[in-house]
Amino acid sequence: MLRQESRFYRRLMEFIRDDSGQDLIEYALVVALICFAAIVGMSTVAGGINEAFSKVATKLSSAIT
């Protein structure tokens, strides 16, 4: 019985010390940060494009009439 407990304890400690999945989590966090920055940037760019098209539409409509 003692042998099974020590083997279980040894495997448990190996599992706790294993950091092979840590890189994957770090990359996922970096990707999430990049996506968040892209979304914020896209909304700013979209506002600028919308404003530019509004100006063009106003000038066109005033030129036509």
C-alpha cells in the first residue's frame, strides 16, 4: 500500500511541476490582447472612414443641387 501511495505522490508532484502548457497559455493571452487592440483600432478607423464618406456625400449633394 505504501508503494502505491508513493507512486501516486510522485506522479502528482510531476504533474504539478510540469509547465509544458504554460507557453500555450501565454500565447493565448498575447493573441487575446492583439485581438482586443485590433477591435479598438478598427472602431476608431471605422469612425474616421464614416466621417470621410459623410463629407464626400455632403459635397456631392451640394454640387448636384
